[in-house]
Amino acid sequence: MSYPLTEEQQLIQQNAREFAQEYVEPAAAGIDSTGVYPAEIVQKMAEHDFLGIFMPGEYGGAEAGYLSYTLLVEEISRVSGAVAAILINHASLAAYAINRYGSAEQKQNYLPFLGNGQKLGAFALSEPGAAPGAGAQRVVAVKDGDSYILNGRKCYVANGGAAGIYIVFALTNPEAGAKGISAFIVDGKTAGLAVARTIGKMGLRGCPSAELSLENVRVPAANLLGPEGAGLTIALAAQAAASVAEAAMVIGIAQAAMEDAVKYGKQRIQFRRPIASFPAIQTMLAEMATNIHLARLAVYDAAKLIENEAAFTTEAAMIKLFAARIGQSALIDVIQIEGGYGYSQEMVVSRLYRDVKGAIIKESSVDFPEKAIVEALLA
């Protein structure tokens, strides 16, 4: 059983694979080692229309659809989870939010720059020590004439510092709690917006994470994304779309790990035969291949729902739940198959293991996926 891809989608998949092998794979280990943002690779992705692959043609996008985009994410993830994470935060979160909820003027003002790579996108939702809008350092937006003044802090902002456009979530009505959160499009060069510190991570190290400080950041009222109080709705919708892309990322990483384990299992000799011939190893590989295959079918199906503008949030939650389980399981089994070598930094699975964990926990939904699934069942 396989998912039917069009000829165009197959070409995009092949192009993405060749791009990853030519430009990303040679730099992947170095990106992980140094943690340096791979600006040249991101620019190359822009030149190949990857940054705006599913965006509308009228705003400079390739208009290839969300399924083609997940194919792209999967192929890049096979060689570098960090580069894939940069793309997901840019496209599935920032660009998706503007494309779905932005006014015609906002789309015209920002999507072309996001699509052609002149500006990278980022999603500033999380805050230090508490849920958005709940902590002592929460970001509050106060109306001042035809502008809003934003003050507070955001943390774990992926693409933070490298981004030129931020989707910043702030309280416009503190008394309403989460229902009083609104979303704003904020230019990265706006006075008062600064990187307070960079946050080191165990994986996805080339995708920068930052804590942002907002001190009297003046944002035009025209940059309010959607109506006041719609912030939580926008955040949940973008996170659901990102969950599908992140699952594609998990699939790419797990696929690469499985292929490495198969190669190792054929070469490693124990008791005068390759360890791949041992039933225990074969069982692990068979379960791994099955889980990856099923996850891939689910991701492609959900991606098609997104591009058809159909309801997809329940499917996204299911995919998030399943990908989290099979991604970690696959990498643990691969390390077990490769033994001491798999645990060493000399083998690629060390990086893949750290990256797959980041793919699973990054931009987690405000609700656990189990809760979203059960709510849909009981509705």
C-alpha cells in the first residue's frame, strides 16, 4: 500500500532529495557540532522556492500544496533535522498564520518576503515559566492611538535572532485570560525588540532558539493578525499544521536511522554471520519499517486535508501522538542494534536521536494530543 503522488509531487520529492544530498548533507555534522545558523543553506532553499512552496502564487509562492511541502520536509530531515526545523518554524507557523488569518494587505506586505527568503519567519508564543499570558513576564499589548505598545518576554522562540518577521502573541485583554490573547506581525528590526539570550539545545542545534525582550515595542494596529482575542485560535491552528510537518520530520529522521541500522546489520559479523540475520534484529527492523510506513501514510493524508482546506486538527493530534511514539522507539532500537558504536558520536544515529526528540517536543500544542483526540470523540 502506498500513497498516490502526482508526477509533480514525485518531481518535487526527487528535487528535494537531490538538494538535501548536495547542499545539506555535507554540512549537517558541522551544523550540529557548532550550532551555527546555516544562512547559506537557507538562502539556497529560498532560491529553490522551498520557503514558499505551499504559499499562493499571487504572493510569490510556488503554490505546490501542503503535501508537496511535507515531502520536502521529510527529505531534508533525512540529512538534517536542524535545517528542517528552520523551515517548519518559518513556513508551518509564521507563514501559515499570515496566509490563513491575514488580511489581503498583510499577505501582500509580508508573504512575498517570506516566500523569497528575504525575511525568515518565527513564532513567538511561549513565555518564561508559564503558559502564554499567565506569567510575571507575560507580553501585554496596550492600545495607543493607531498602534499597540508591547512589553514582556518570550522564550524558546525558534529562528529567534535570525528571523525578520515574528508572529508575537500578547494579551490585549488581561482580564479575559487566554481568550484575551491577540496575535501581531512584528518586524524583526522594530525598536525595543531584542534577543535577550540564545538558548543552547541538545539537538536541532542549527535552528536558533532565543529569549526575546520586548520593551515598549510599537506595532501598528494594521499589524494585528485577525481580530483582538483571536490569538489562541491562530496559535492552535498553526500548531496543528506544524504538527503534520513535524511528523514528516520524524519520519525523515527515523527513515535515515533505519537505513543506517540495515547497513550496519549487514556489515557487522557476530558468530560468523551478519547480525541482520538474527531474529531479534529482524523483528526490530520489521516493526520500525511498519511504523514508519503507517506514519507516512497518515502524514500525507493529513497534508492533503490541509491543502484542501478541510478539517484536520483531530488528524494532526493523532499524528503527533503516533509520531512521538514511533520516532523515539525507532531511534532507541537503532542504537540497540548498533550497540556501542551506535552510542558513540562517531555514528550518525547519535545526532538523529537528539534531533528526533526535539522534533517531538518543539512547539507542543497547548492541549496534549490525547485531549484533542478525546474531545473530538466525545463531541
